[in-house]
Amino acid sequence: MKHISYYNRNSNGYIEQTKDADLSFLYKRFLPLLPPGGTIIDGGCGSGRDLRFFRLRGYKAEGFDSSEKMATAASCYSGAKVRNMRFEDLDETDEYDGFWACASLIHVPRDLHKKVFTSIYRSLRNGGILYCSFKDSEEDFYDGERVFYCYTVQQLGEFVRNNTDFSIIDIWKSQDTSRKDLLWTNALLRKVTFS
């Protein structure tokens, strides 16, 4: 996949560009929904910025990234276990209290979204929380060799209701922390199973 080779080649620049972003407004919505000291997996963890934040606040956090160079850098920066793998390779069951996918599912091909959301659902414990975000656009687009798969608030809501077992806590729009012209569609979703 071309985006993997892009991030392998540009890992240093990408890390410098993103590692100091202040996402406290997102952490404040996500973390109170988890048990104190709970387990979090950061999918597509990039620089390890969020992993580091979670670990410093007492959560058991680990991550993965499809870029080998990013996975290595994220592990060094966060002190967490970081695997080199793709969302499509996720194969855990009832492991995590929280799944953090901040601006990372955007590179998963659209025809794999249902499968990947099913894998994420399975990886969470009952009551577990998924946070995910996508660029806010009605259409997918190319930027060089990378493809960005996008959702508006309405589109993501429809996708979740029609293709997943998650219950929706909230889906909302937010502004990028550095690029004021860039909007994100965010979602907090909960795994609820009935026995």
C-alpha cells in the first residue's frame, strides 16, 4: 500500500509535525468513559503522542502502526509496546477497554471498513469504547500517493447504524488543531453485548 511507503519515507517529518498537537479536548471526552487504569490500544499510533499521554495517566496502553518506521519511533517515544501491523490484521477478542483510532482509519480502503469495524468491536470488552476520526468530506480524495477515505457526520452515522453493532455515544465535527481550514468527523462508539 502506497501510504505505508509514504510514512516510512517521511516518518521523521510527520512525527515532528504531529507529536506536539494538543488533543486534550478529545482525551477529555474519551478517557472518562473508560475504567481508571484500563487497557487502551492505539491503532495507527503514528508518533506515539497519544500512547505516551495515556501511559503517563496510568492506563495500560499499547499500539500498532502499518509503517515499520513509525511503529519503532512510537515505541521509543511512548515506552509502550507497538506492533508493526495494519488494521486488517487485528485479531483479538475482549482485550481492551478502549480503542483509539485518531486520524488513522482514513487510510483503510473503504471496502474494508465493515470488516475492520467488526474486528475492532470484537477486540473490545463489553462496554468498551471506540474513538475514531475521519477528514470531514463527502468524497474520498488523493493527496499525492495517499488516499484519504472520508465521512461527514451524517455519512458516518449511517455507516455505523447500518454496518456495525456499535451503539453511538456521539458523532460530531471539530476543527484541526493547526490547520483552521481542515475539519474532522469524530465518533465515540460503545460495544454493548447482551447475553
